[in-house]
Amino acid sequence: MSHTTDQLSLGKQKIVEDLRVLLTDSEEMLRLAKSVPGEGVDKLRERLRHHADSLQDTLSDAQTAAHRGYRVATVNVERHVRHNPWQSLGIAAGVGFLVGVLVAR
């Protein structure tokens, strides 16, 4: 993977983590708002529930897309290795050598 691909992957992971935190906080606020009476609070609770549900759907879609992307990448790597076994072996040996040099430092 390239540096840019790694950064995008980390960015997506960070977004998913942030969405989970936001969803957890929203559900906690909704739980706490149940005990507060008032007409305005009812509307707020309704909007918050709508946003929490929407966020849950978005998070689910993001996870599905991430799993699909990882599956596609896995299939592509397997295909490349099967079609180019010697090149793959050379790449693996080169990476192993570099890791060995870095660990030896």
C-alpha cells in the first residue's frame, strides 16, 4: 500500500471511531433526557433519536463498505500472488530484509 492509501485508511478508521463516540454520547443524552419534562424537550428528544438512528445507519454503511473494500483488496492480493509467485516471493524477502535491518538497529 502507498502512504496515501495508508493515510486514507487511518482517516476512515478515525471517522468510524468518532461516529461511534458520537453515537454513544447521543444515546446517553437521550437516556438522560427521558427524565426531563417539557414540550421543547420532547421535540429535542425526537430530533436526537432521529439523529442517533441516522448515525447508526451511517456507521453500519461505513462498516459494510470497509469490509467490502478489504475483501476486494484481499482477493486482488491473492490473485497477484497466484499469477506472480516469484515476484511476490521477492517482495516478501525484500520486506523481510528491510524489517530485519530496522530491527537490528
